[in-house]
Amino acid sequence: MENPSSLGVPRGTQRPSDVATPDDTATPRDTATTSDMATPSDMTTPSDMAKPRDTATPIGLPARIMAAAGELDSSSKFAIISVFFAWFFIDTLEVRVGSIKHGVRFFDAAAVIADPTRMFFSIDTTFGVISFALISCLCLMGPLAPHLWRNRLAWLAYLLPLMLIVVCGLLLYSKTSGEILATPSDAGGLRTGALNLANKILQRGSDLVSRHVAVGAGGYVGLLGSLVLGYRGMQKFLNEPG
């Protein structure tokens, strides 16, 4: 027997239950939502396109020097600090005459080399003294060279403090051991004899004075620290591949 609901309904017609309702239409899942669309933050702006992202910030010279100082080994750091204090704060030469004691520091070496008698008196701060102090500081910065300039020869800069001490010692020795009064080439016999006699007298006086001049603690500490730096530099130079 036929269903009463199907009575009176033509076979070719569509029943209301077969008609698609608004609920059966496309839901928001099938359509692109506003959140799925590209937002302005996801878009590439012209400023982002022109901005270099992988460029490295250049490092200034003070920052490079600090980084190079951090790469020094402990023995080299200790030696540099020791030499610095020995050159600028501890007496390199000590002069004792009776109860009088006078010290000469290494950074005053230029004035003493120019006039050895200055070691017995106070030394003024002249342009030559300041220049030599700056040269001393540059020599102390020599061990930083191989950490700033990656080259095998740069390790020889560790020898700069020792070389400065040796050069100053040789100059001071030649200045005090040579003739105090130079004899002119055109001097006559009588004048030459007088100058030679005066040199002998002054040399005897200088020999007497030299007994009152001794190497101070600054000289020993500076030399020892410079030897440590020279040894470390030569060790690195010989072991560094060419």
C-alpha cells in the first residue's frame, strides 16, 4: 500500500524535503575567512626589501684591541702588567751618595741617555721624556699585534719590550764609557794632550760615581717580564705554520 505522504504528489515533481535548505549551503569552513587572508604584517613592505639583513656591523679599533687583549694567555698578561709597573712606577737605576738616595725610572731613560749627569738630579718632564714614554707604551702593546694581524711575523712583536731595554742599555753604556770631552780633529798637540788629561780625570771620577749607581728593582722586574714575553713570542713564531 502506498504511503499517504506520497499520495497526490506527481512523480516528476520534487518534494519539499528534497530541496536544499540554507543550512545545507556552503558553510564558513568551505569559504576563506578573514583570518586566513594575508594580513599587512605578513606582506613584504618596500622598507623590508631594501633592508640588508645579513650585513655585519663594523668593529671599532678600541673594541678590536680589547678583544685582542682577551686572547692573550695568562703568562703574557702578567708579564705585560709587570713590565708596565717596572717602567713607570719602580726605579730602574738607584743612585746612593752617602745618605742621599735618588731613583731613575725607565721612562726617563731618554733624558739620562742625552745627559748621563741627569741621573743625579731631578729630571724635568720634557717633550723628549713624554715621547719616550709613548714609545714605551707602544712597545708594551706589541704582543697584541698577532691577535690583530693574523700573520706569523706578527709574533715577533713580543720582542719589542726586550729590544727597547737592550737598545737603551747599549746607548747608555756607550754614552758613559766613551770620551766625555771629544777631541777635535784639527786640535794641536798641546790642546790634544790637555783634552786627554781632562778625559782621564773625568773617567776616574765617573768610575768613582759608578760605584754609587746600581740597578734597581724596576730594572730586574722589567727585564724578567720582557724575557718572558720574548720567549712566548719566539715559541709561537717557531710553532706557527708558515
